[in-house]
Amino acid sequence: MNVLVIGDEHTYGYGLTKGRLSFIGHFIRQTRGTGQSVSVDVYAHLTMAQVVSTLAQLPLSRYDLIILQLDQLLIQPIGQDCMNAPGLAMPTLPYALINQPGADRKTVFTGLRALGILVRSFIKPARTLPIAGLMKQLRPYQHNVLIITPLPHRNRLTRWLRLRVRALLLRESEKQTVSVFDADRVIRPQEEYFLPNDTEHLSAVGHELLGRSLFDFYLSAPTIITIQSTRRD
């Protein structure tokens, strides 16, 4: 079984201690438990332009399952960088500016920028947002696609923004008949699901709950063609 994953640092378990699995790790472990051999390609920290470019260049027909774990990128304007986006970006570690001089000003700027993105998402027609283009791009592979709604966030403004993305994603996926796993029904914006003193990144408990729930959804989703177990009784 060949799996493609495009997402953020949660795909590789950012902040988890050694030996702890990310939600993708738990999903793969559950899948292998059915008797399947699994090969996984993971791309993390892509801009929306890079997501579009990567999907265009990869041989998507070779994947049995395509998992997308995206956030407010789905309503953020792609901009001119789409023309120059590298084809296959590699994972990079985030948050190089945290605790450096000017970090507070950067946080305020990021919050204002997020608010602007949210306002534009209400003004602009849904068909002009990146989310619509992504759905169109994935349409030929819709029975192998599983999209995860933005993970809950403990910061109120970011959570508000992600809930807006969630609503648009659920609406657009219904139109395009693409399976969407609603992470908001599994993970709550409460401290027990997150790393200590971290408003964004899931704890080992959060990752395990998300991974196991994702696997259960994968087996039951009516629009996904699942790979049947080869285990013999």
C-alpha cells in the first residue's frame, strides 16, 4: 500500500519525545496490523503554491491513499510565488524565530495577517480560494483522497480562523465527493491534548487519539476505496 502525506510538523511528531509516534505513525501501525505492507512519502511545511506544484508533479495514480493535513493555507492567497515554487520541497523544522528579539512584534503581525485572511475568505467567492482549486486538482483521485480538517488550536484567533477553514472544507468536499476527516470532533482545544505550554502542537496522547480515529474513519469512509486486509484467520 503506497501512501502520500502532505501536512505540517504534526506529520513527523514535532515536540514528541523519542519513541513516541506521530498521528501518521499510529495510522500506519494500525494499517500494518491488518496485514498490509505500507510505504509512505511525507512532505511537510509546503506553501500552498508548493502543495499545488507537488501534486501536479507526483504520480498520484500510484498512491493507494493521499492524506492532506492542511490549515489556513486553504484560504490564504497563493500569490505570485506559485510561478517559482520548487517542485518537491523537503521537510524543515519550524519556529526559528521563537524567543528571539522581535518575536512579540512578529506574533502581533501574524495575528493581524490572520484576521485579514479571514475577512477576505468571507468577501471573496469560495470558487476563487485555494481550497476550490485544490479540490479540482484532486478530483480524478477522489476515491483515494482523505483530507483532515485543520487541527484545533488553543489560541482564540487562530482557532477562529481554522474553524472558518473547516466550514469551507466540509462544504466544498461535499460538493466534490471527497472524504474529510473532522479532527475537531476528536481533538479539543484543551491542555490534555497538547504539549505543555504549547497552544498548537499535539501531545503524545493527542497524536495517538488522532491517529487511531483517522484509521477507523479510513476503514468506514464510504467514498474511499480501502485496501482489504490480507491477514488469514
